[in-house]
Amino acid sequence: MIRTKVPSRGEVWDVRFDPAVGAEMHKIRPAVVISVDSMGRLPLRIVVPITEWRALYAGYPWFVRLPANAGNGLSKDSGADGFQVKSVSLNRFVTLRGSLTDGQLDDIASAVALCVGAP
């Protein structure tokens, strides 16, 4: 894999999550980069995995609905799962799909904050 771009905050990328353990996200799937570009010294990014939207997710405050559109590169309505936030190596990033809006990023950051008990 030759990646010519460094993943940046707000971008949706296909990320290789394998090997996974237990209920962790697995395989290659979309994820949004939520880490601030200027933070950290290691070649890592903090991401929130994206999964196909299901109606029951509307009742989970840690899920953020992401309607599919040309801007984000998602092929179907999806949800960002704030409970499965993780740091991943730059070597796990495969393909850039698109980007999210600032409002969507704020909603995802709030979902992650809820999961970790931040005020």
C-alpha cells in the first residue's frame, strides 16, 4: 500500500482494523479521524469506526448518524460508534473516502466524551 496523504481530522478513510479481538471492530471499514492534527508525536491517529446504520442505533447516544453523500464517500447511511474510539497506526489507513462536516465532527466528539465521562 502506498498512501500519499496523511490522514487529517474530519476525513473518512477505509481503515484496516484486523487483527481484532472479541467484539472489537474488524476487517477493513470506514472510520473518521477525530484527533487534532497538531496533537501527538507518534504516527497514530484517533479514529471512530463507522458501521451501517440500523434504526435501533437512534436510541444510543454514543452513535452519530451519517447519511451517505458524495462529500463523505459513504455508500449507505451509516453511524459513527463513539464507544469504539481507538488510536491506530498510519499504516492501517487504506483509502480516503471523503470528509464530514464540522457539525458532524462536533457530534462525534460529544458522543466520545459521553462514553469517557467528560463534562
